[in-house]
Amino acid sequence: MMEILSYGGGIQTVALAILNVAGTVEPRASHAVFADPGSEMPGTYEHIDIMKRWLAKRGMEFVTVRNEKDGPLEQYVRERSTVIPVQWNGGMGRRQCTSKWKVEPIERWLRAQHAETAVIQLGISLDEFHRMKANQKPQYTNRHPLIDLRLTRRDCRRIIEEAGLPVPPKSACFFCPFHRNSTWQNLAVFEPELFEHAAELEDAINQRKDYNGQHQVYLSNKRRPLRTAFSPHQYPLPLDVPEPDDLCGGHCMV
């Protein structure tokens, strides 16, 4: 049976990868598999480049998989269909992006390896035990080593620091509607080009909505256009700085 690590790029999966190569997690995963939607935050890609080299030196292969059928998530959302959980005055849209751009590419890769059965390690820590779920496919089994080891997110941060590695930023697409308002404000101030890119995507979604006679939607829970909801001239107050905990619940494979 094949055993892999579903690598999301966040604190928990980085710590889980470290524990695998250290021999703390047994049996050890043969591969760290990252499902790339093509739109992660720049800091996540930078950290992944570091981890690829670090893991390779320790005998773990890092594999990147993508949704080759539908293409990059941003392009799909811009040109075809709004599969991200956009918000509007009546609620929030259905999230389809995780299954199509995260889960399914990993499963296709497993089939290509002729893995009839597989164990998939997920980086869910003890303080997020409520996120544990059985895999919906009978041939795959989800495993939660961090919970087995009684490790919290804080413990994961310590493991990364003790390994001499930089702590990764929160992993998410730059246009994710689950962003906190403080994250959007930080983008507006510190990464204005990326913020404008997200605002342009919001415009493109609504142009298609207008054409189809549908209601306007938004990428933030303020439920108004990003450019009017957040200002590049309003620096975040200390209380607005994002906490390390992931309020979105780690929807995208941590």
C-alpha cells in the first residue's frame, strides 16, 4: 500500500514532512504531493522551493500535481464558472475548488502510480481535530499523524523552527473568499499589485454575472467591491494583523 503526504504548504504539513524524514512518523510517506491551483500566495511558492530542496536531501520526493483538464483555477474562475465560494447579500456560494483543484489531481496521480490503495497523511493538528474526516473513496485512507502525536499548531511552529527552517505563511489562493478582512487589508497595503489582481478578477466575475442577469458577488465578507472595502492608504492596526490560526478551517488541504 502506498503512503503519501498531502502537502498544502502551511505550518502543519511542513511540520508533518519534517516528522516524516526524522523518523517520528512511521510508516514514512514516500512522497510529499502538492496540488497546485496556480494561484497560491507568492510566499507559499517561495517556501515550497525551500522545502523541495530540503526534503530531497533527506530522501523524500516532492511532487507537484495540477488540474490539467480544467487549467489554472484563476483562469477557470475568470473565464468559465465561479467555483469559489464568493459572497453576496444573500449568503455564500458553494465551494467546488478544493475537490477539483486539490483532491482530484492527487487522486489522478495515485492512479497513475498504479496505487490500488493508498494512505494519505493530512496535516491536521490536535487543536483542529474537528476537521478529521474519513476519505470518501474506499480505496484511500486518511491518516492524521499530528493528532496521533498530540501535536498542536503551536507545536508544529516549534518543530519547524527547531529544524532551522523558516515558518511558512498561511497557504491560500490570493483571491480566496475565506480571507480575513485583515488579510485583504494587508494585501492592499503591502502587496498592492496582487490586491489589484484580485480586484480585477472580482470585476471579471461580475461582468459575466451582469451578462447573465445575475446578482453581484464579492470576494470579501464585507460584501462590497474590494477597491471600496479596503484602502492601500489605511495601514492595519496591531489588532488587525492576522493571527497564525487559520479561520477558514484549512479547506485547501492545509
